[in-house]
Amino acid sequence: MTDSAETAPPNDLEAEQAALGAMFLSRDAIAEVAAILAPDDYYRPAHATIHATVTAMHAADLPVDPITVAARLRDVGQLQRVGGATYLHALVQATPSAANSSYYAEIVADVANQRRLIETGTRLIAHSRQGTTDVEQLAAQASAELATIRSADQWPAPIPLGTHASLPLFPVSALTPWIAEHVAAVAEFTQTPPDLAATMALAAVSTAAGGRVNVEIRPGWREQSNLYLVCAMPPASRKSDVFAAMTEPIYEVERQLQDESRACIVEAETAREAALAEAEGLMAKARKPGSDIDRSSLVAEASAAKLLAEEIFVPPRPRLTVSGDITPEPLAQQLAIHRCLAALSPEGDLFDIIAGRYSARPALGVFLQAHKGERLQTDRITREQPSVDKPALTIGITPQPAVLQDLASAPGARDRGLLARFLYALPASNLGYRKIRTTPVPEPITQRYQDGLARLLRTLYALPDPVTVRLTAQADRAVEGLQDKLETSLRPEQPLSHLLDWAGKLVGHTARVALLLHLADRVSSDDWGQPVDEATIARATEITDYYTAHALAVFDLIASDPATDAAQTILGWLRRPKADGTWRTAVKRRDAVAASRRFRTVAQVEPALALLEAHGYLRAEERIRSGRVGQPATTTYRVHPSLQTPEDSADAR
């Protein structure tokens, strides 16, 4: 039931429509509207969803118009909830002029402030009716809330540490079409986020290519094509159904390869056994007593027969995968035999094993070496094969989020770089919002996916030696641009400053994803050995940008980085009034050092301040250069008004 005109809170739906329509008509209008409005300023939830989608696409430098936005909303299952594609076109028709976008936005902001004022008054009245007689407490609460409303640029409520604003959905359109259509159809049929199917699709392509095809970014810099992928989702999320739909061709091709090789294996085993039997027969004659036996000649013939037997190669039974609960020692043995393998599972047993379920200490070595392709050498592999060059392991698992926390607590998981080797997806659960009756995946879509993946698996499995694919000159420059952008983001106070280990592998991961897209794009032709082009790098960047946003959320969730703990400490300090009873409205970095005795230098608090800024607790107002060479700028942070309220009254709200 909608509110009647008399009872509805203040709103102006025409201004909301005009502001959104202007964003469709002009890229300049997007920046102007976004500077004034946040999604929670809209009265209609559908308008908030459209605004968030438009600004996210604009930030990713994607084209924005009713058609592209409709495609994005369709990918994430939100199109019908906002009124369908026709409503997006209606927004454009409802816009008198894109040049007036800021005026429309200000109208929306004004009525949003009116709603907040009414909500604040209602909360204060309810609080007083509960028997509160502390006038000073009520006044402080009112002042803090009114300060937020008076703010010229609205400051949304902070995002609690350990949670993140709505994370981006997987950019399905960046995938190869025969994969993208299957991902979208499986997600719709199973009513799961497309992130799950898309991540397992990448794992499937990595299973085909990992270790068999490499990408050379520049002379001396090569990356394998295997990925470590994890998509964490809660129970009852239909992970097993999606996992089966995306990996079925792998197991089918593996079974076919084993059937096709059976005769060859039996023939080689028989020849070897015959040669060994001949050698044993000659040795039996040499052991007989008597002086008329030429033992030297018999021993020489037996030795020759044994050497012949050893020269007979018995091919191993083909394998593409290992079980998701394999322990490190058998995994090393299998990599010694097959070199390229995938550990795929809809559960998180592999993480339990890595964390040390069957041993007193975690066994990380094989997982660290098989990601990079470093020489794997251990006396425990096999007597016949003491080491293996360029091992390549693909990991694709869908555990519950709590399993990530268990892995992070394992000794060495962060310090030795294991956590940095994974690409993480943490999609929001849609439990409670799923359709009951859905359309099965159309057979032609399923067939195209199965045929494409099977051809890729067979083509690359048959390669006698690893093949290296290079980049075009334009793609090389695009990668150089990524490196420049990444370098900036690693500076103090920047988004990735507290994830240096993970971010250090980001460009390499982007190159790996680009190679997988390149191979999938050209599976139907025989020109996959051609250089990877710039457009493919751009698509891969869109995908790894998605994984970057999710990695920030995952590392926050598992609290495996020191910045989270430090941020909690500073947050508690900001919530306490100063000795004179006043609140901190602005702080500098050196002020934050006083938050705890554990801090000694400004460098220790910089990652925490960056995290608090990202979560909306702080805003960097000014950065003043000191003028001294090598000395960073002095930054002043405004403190969110919600922190200038006694904690007991904040809890009462």
C-alpha cells in the first residue's frame, strides 16, 4: 500500500525522475547530481537503485543510457523491481532539460532533509515518552542529528567496520558471450547471484588453460593462467547446483580422456611387464647351479631387458581435477605426475586442510608454489619424480564466509602470502527474495557452454608443451596504465594501502584473467596464439576491479589485516569525549596517535584512518603540503556527527 498524499512524508517524485533522466542524457549531469544526492536521498527505493547503478557505471567509465543501464539491472535481477526498461526511457521523457540537473537534485535534497527532520523529531518525541528526563542528553542527541541535516553536503550514516556498502555485482557482460549467457541463465534459474556462476566459470576456463598457456606481459615477465578463486556464500544458497552446472563439462571430458587412453595404457603396461618377465627369466637361469652356465652373459642380457622395461613409458591415467579435500602430500604427488590440475569443490574442506586439519601446523608450501609455478621439490613426492617444474594448480571453491575466517587465523596464511593469491567474491545473499518458479536454462545455451568448454579443455590438454601468448603494443600500454594506477592506490591513506600483499599481485591476476578471456573468445577458431589485445585487457580490468572491491570486504570480514584492529581502536577513541567534556569534530593524523599506547608513529595509524574514511566515519577536508622534501601533507579529517553522541543515547536510537 502506498502512502496517500496527506500522510506521505515530504517527497517530489517528479524532481527525482528529472534528476535521474538528466543523468541518462548527460555525463556532466551524473557528476552534478552525484555531488548533491546519495541513494538514500530518494523517496522511491527504485530511484535509489537506479542512481546507484548509474553512478557505479559512470565510475567504471562505462557508457550510461537507458539501454546500458537496463542491461546492467537485468544482469543483477533488478530490472523489473525498478519498473522495467520502459520506465528508464520514461525517465528521459520526464526530464525537461539536462542542463537543470543540479536544480532537480537540490529539490530532492531539500525534501529529503525535511523527511530527516521529521524522523529526528519523531525519534526524540518517542525517546522522551519512554521516561527520559535528562534534558542535556536529549539536547545532545538532537544537536548531533540536526548537525547532520544542516550539513551542506549530506553525510550518510557510516558503514560499520566489518561490513561494506553494497558490493558491485560481477560484470557478466565482460565475459565471453557463450560463457556470459550461461552464467546469466544459471543465475536466473537457481535464483543465485551471478557472481557465483561467473566465478566458477573462470575456474572452469582456468582448469583448461592453467599451466598449459602462459601470457608474456613484457620480456622477463610471464604469468601462468591458473587462478585461485573463492566465492563465499551462506548455507542454503544452492551452491552445489551452480557448481554442477558450471563444472559438469570438466568431469565429462576427464572421463572421456580416461576412456580413450585405457587401451594405450594397457598396451604399455603389458609391454613393460613382458620385458620385466624376460629379465626375471634370464636372472632365474643365472641363479641355477652348475658350471656350464654362462652367468655373465645371462646377467648382461637380464640387465638389458630391465633397461628396456624402464624405457617403456606407461602414460598416467589422465586427470584434470583432484578432490576438494585432498591433503598437501597427495596433491604434491599428483602435481608431480600431471603438473596441471584443478581442485574444485562447492564446500570449504580444502581451506580446512590448508589450515592444518590433519597436521599440527598448516602445510602451505605446495599451494604457494603451484600458484606461481615455482619448482616443487620434496623427497615426499615420488622416488621416480623427485621434483616438478612449473606446477599449475587451479582452485575454485564456494565455502561459507566463516571458513575464510578460519583460514585467516592459520599461522602463516597472511604472512607467507597465501591469502594474497586468491581472488575473492562475497556476494550478498538473496535468501528470502528468490522467485519460486523460474525458467530452466535453455538447452541451446547449455549446449553452447558445454561444447565451448569441452573444446577448450581438449585443445589445451593436447598441447605437448606450454605455449606463451604475448600482448599487443596497445595492450602493453594498457597494463602499464594499470600499474601506474595501482602504484598510486598503494600510498598511505589510499584504498589499498593496508592490502599491499594482495594488491601486489593484482596486475598479474589481471593479465591471467585477460588470457583466459582471450582463449575463450577464440575457442572456435585456431588463432588463440595471437597476441592479447587492449580491449581484452579492459574487460579483464573490469573483472579484477570487481574482485578488488570484494577483497576489501573479505579482508575486513576476516580481520586479517592490522588496519581493522587499529581502526576499531581509533573509533573507540573518537566516540569518547575529551577531558573537558567536548567532542572531537576534527582530527589530524598525529592526534590519532594518541588514541592508544600501541601507536608510536603517524605511519602506524595511516592505514586505519584510510579505512575509517572509506567507511564514512571520517572525511579528509584539507591536505596541506609542509614544503619539506619527503614529508607528507598534513591532513585534517572531519569526524562524523554520529560519533559526537554519548554511546548510551546512540544505542537507544
